[in-house]
Amino acid sequence: MNVFFLRAAYPWLIAVLVGVIFVVMYLRKKLHKQLLYQHSLGSFLKKSSGFMVTHPHRTIMYIVRFLILCLLAIAIGKLQLVDSRSKIAQQGIDIMLVLDVSGSMQFQDYEDDARSRFDVAKAEAIRFVEKRHNDSLGLVLFGKETLSRCPITEDKLLLRQTLEELKLGFIDADGTMLVTGIVTAANRLKNSLAKSKVMIVLTDGEPTEGDIDVSVGIEIAKKLGIKIYTVGIGNEQDVVFMHPLYGVVTKSKVNKELLTQIASQTGGQYFLAHSAADMRRVYDIIDKLERTEREVPVFNLFYDLGLYCAGVALALIMVELIISTFVWFAL
């Protein structure tokens, strides 16, 4: 049930303006002296029955002008009608970001970019979230363990802050439970009513021992109508480099065959991210997907009433002009 109430965006401004209006109108009434004319027939007319010597038009006009000024003060203070339990119709996609936070994500791959794989993936995920104005998004992390870090939400600020606070080591990084991460994300999407349900999986390796069989993850995604876009971060070949502490180290390679299988069998696509620009490409494709209209709850919905107050004030001004010009012009 919707709950409505009135509020002003600038209540202090309304209070000040109405206070000034009261003071000015009061001083005018006390200090303003009317012109009085003496006439030899004045006493006779006053005693005559059925003849009104005074007329309330001055009082009526005084009240009308006071109301006009008060309405304008309320309009300036932005009077609002607040719907505290409302829903709005939006068109969007339900998207789960599934991010690899295993230890190998600390490696740096690109000569023109000093950031690690994890930093690049995180930065592009934040950029993606900022572009999704009508979509609902969530976040799942996987390393040796799997964590549903943020459920499907419309709160982009919350999701962005969650991504910005992420660091390697947030969960045990000694493993890559890729398929378990996919199943966890699918569980978050199972109750979605959106026509397009999407999962974007970013990883630099292949599943470690003990992970769920990939066929299980694919079958679950297909039954729930989830498209999986897989993004391989790094290289498709083994790369050896000299680590300053550990000596010769081999970087894990991207399992192209596995990621292609997951994507193709669920209606998605596989991408190899050689750079941050490649990672953006998969995100931009999401914009072309079919969208579904749905009602989304919002905390408060505000309806500005200032224009209506100004309209009523203008109407009263017109009434005053008409009456003073054509009705009480001789009084």
C-alpha cells in the first residue's frame, strides 16, 4: 500500500517568506490610513434603512492578496507530495557479474598497462555498472571458495562501492572454483522475471580439482534461460617470467575450449581480453539484448506541487483583477 505525505524541499525558506508576509501585511493594515470624505448627507444616508455605507470588498481583497503571496512562498519552497512506497516501470536486464579472485589474477599482462589482471577486471566492471541505468546487477566472487557478494539489486551505488572495496585475498585465493561460481550466480538469477538473464564470467584460468563438473553448470544455466558470456583474461598459451621473489614462474593460461563450450551452449559468446578495450567489448554487446518491462520498487517518489501552487496564485490574481475592474471598481 502506498503511503503519501507532504513535505517541502526548503521548509526554512517557506517559514521565512510567510513570516515576512505576515509582518508586512500586519504593518500595512495598522499604518495605512484610508481617505475619509465628509458629506452633508452622510448622517442621513447612514440612518436610511436598506442602505449599506460600508462594503467588505477591502477585507476580501486583503485576504485574496495574502493567499496569493503565501502560495508563491510555498511554490518557492518546493512543496512536494511524497509516495513512500511506490513502484516505477523500467526496461532492463538482470545481470550477474562472476569475478575470478584467485591468486593468478595478481599478474600483469599488458606492456602499456601496469595494472594487474584483477585491477583491470575490477575497473571495467565498475565502468560497466555505471552505464547500466535500468538493469539489475549482482556480484559473485570465486577463488578456492565461492561467495555471493551482492544479490541482484537496482542500487548501483551499493554495487560500485562493493567493487571498489574488493581486494585479492578477500576470500581464499588458492584455487579457481569456476563452475561453482557459475552455479552460485545461477541461483541468484533463478527467480528473475526478466526476458534477458545474463551472466558475465571473468577468469584467467581453468577450474581446479574439486570443482563441479562443467556439464552441470551448463545444464542449470540452460534450464533457467541464462546466457553466459565468458571473458578470458590473460593468454591462451603458457607464459614464463622471472618473479623477483619466486624466480621462474609460469602464468596460468586461459582454457579457451572450456570457456567457449560454456558460452556457446548457453547462447552467449567467448572473448579473450588482450586489453582493457577488449573487456569493454563484451559489456557493450549486452546493450543489444532484448529488454523486459517490469515494476521496480523505489524508496521514495516525489511529486513537485510548486507549479500547481503557482498556478492557483495566478488564477487568484486574475480573479482579483476581474473583480476590481468590472465588479467593485466603483467601491
